[in-house]
Amino acid sequence: DRRDRALISTSLRVPLTSDLEACVCCTDMLLLLSCTSLSSLLGGGAPSRTLAKFRSPEVTQPQVQQEERRPFATTPDSRVWVEGRDLVFASGEQQHVLLQGVSKSLNGAASPPGFFSLSTKRQRSKHEVSLGVLRCDRLLSAARTKRWWMGPSFGSGAADVPGETQFLLCEVGSAYALLMPLVEGGFRCTLSGSGSGLKLLSESGDARVRTSEVSNALYVGVGDDPFTLVAESMAAVAERLGTFQVKAAKRPPADRHLFGWCTWDAFYQSVDPAGIQAGLRSLSGGGAPPRMLIIDDGWQTVADDPGRASGGAGGGPADGVSAVDAAASSGLAAGEAASEAA
């Protein structure tokens, strides 16, 4: 089954069902995209709600790998290469120009093909280079819309690629190309479009953390099947960077088949023991008793929320302990109640 072949994961384990639920991993970043499926790209359809959380990478001075830099050579086993300043790929007997007018700051590693480095004359904390004109028929991108949310976008050119894009799947004729900006050391790369041009942005987020070179800035994979392309590309990036593993290399967690309940949509930040008990009774009464509970009162903040530091109104440590006790008293086995400070 095609869908069974398209299993992709980072720290999460997410299958591609009828909906495209693709784990996009740029090393330390976890990006989970949920949209209406590749049929939205191939045959239309509205995007659905995203289900993503983003964890910012720790900013550290990048360790630059020293290796030969040159444009991709045209060899029988190389399906992506730079010809002049155009990025070209082969699909069967046909060749396609994906990017026209790529900056000289972007170079391909001698091996393996598909990985690009960023090399400039000056050390900066932020680099922006042109990838030239994007030439494709249709595209699907996943971009960060908030600090912790991802959202899908659809279109036919670079103007439809929003800032903070971290996954870009392009349809070119009967073939597909996947562009994935990567994370290396303290530098995170993203894509954005302006007019007909596509840009690559690499930044540390700290003016004191600078570099003139990012060895693994961008990966470009090509193929005839978008599902296989995404799976193979994730495996190639995982092997190259060595900072994450794909699903096939992981042991599934023992609790993956447990039915669970997260309190967020029921109570938001007003979660309390009485509400948890009522929710557990309701689910059990409906024939779906949860065996795992996530007590979720919102994103962790860098400062104390008003009224919460001492366990006052709106929750806090005291309410958190009481909520777990409430879950246990409602029949949830010890060890199966999980408290989340997301």
C-alpha cells in the first residue's frame, strides 16, 4: 500500500494516511504538518488544521565541517546538479530547471548529491542568499506561522512561498522536487518567496553567534512519487546530519495504542480537579475510558502568570498536584496520568 510506504517521523511517530501528516524534521526542530493530503497538491482541496509544535534549537557556535565544495557534476547517478547557475534535475529521460539564477554563495557537496552548503566572505549572524527564479507547476509548503505553529500553503510560484518555510514540495511536469532547509550547529535555515524569486535565510538568532559558512544549509531531493520522495529524503537527511532518526530506526513506545485525553480544548487555562473528574466520568460513561491523561494549561512562559505563582486562581503547582490526584481517584492507573508543561 502506497500509504504504508510513506511513514515519516522525527521524535513523533506519524503515518501518512488519507491525509498528509508529514513529520518535517530540520535536526533540532520538530515540525508536524497536517493538511488535506497530497491530493490537495495533485488535484485540489482545502487545507485542514495544522497539528504542529515547534521547539527552538539551542543557539551554539556551529562547528563547520571542512570538505571540498563544488557544484554538482552531471554524472549518471546524480539526479540533481548545477549547470551554470541553474539548478537542474533529471526525471527519466527529461531534464527540468527547478531554480534559475542560483547565488554563487550556494554550493553542492562533492558527495552525496542533494546537499548544499552556504559560503560567504563575511561572518554574520544572518545570511540571505538568492536561489533564483522558482520554476514549477504547483507547490505545497509548510511554514511557521507562530512561534509554535506550522501552516500549509499552496500555489504555483515563489510568490506563494511564505517566510519561515521549512518544507517545500514542488510539482514539475510529472516529477517532484523537495526542498528542505536544514539546521546545523547554531544556525537555522528557512525559505521565503518574493515575486518570482526564492530566497534562503540562515540565522543564529544571536548577533554574537556568527559564521561565514554553513556546511549543510539546504537539501534538494527529486523523484517521480511524492510519498516515496519525502520518505527517502528524510532518510538521506537523517543519515547526513546524524541528529535524528526516521521511524524505521526507532522502537515504538509501548503506550502508542492507548486512548488518551488532553484537557486543553475542554478547559484551556482554567483546568481544575473538578473539571478533570467530570471529563473522565463523561468519557468512561460513553464507553471510551482514557488510559492516559495530559493535563495541559498552556505554553510555558518566561515569567510567572498573574495569580499562578502561589497556586492561586487559575491554577499553579497546588492545582497541578490536586488535578493528578483527581485523575487517579477517577480510576486512571498510577503512572498513566501525565502532567504537561508545554
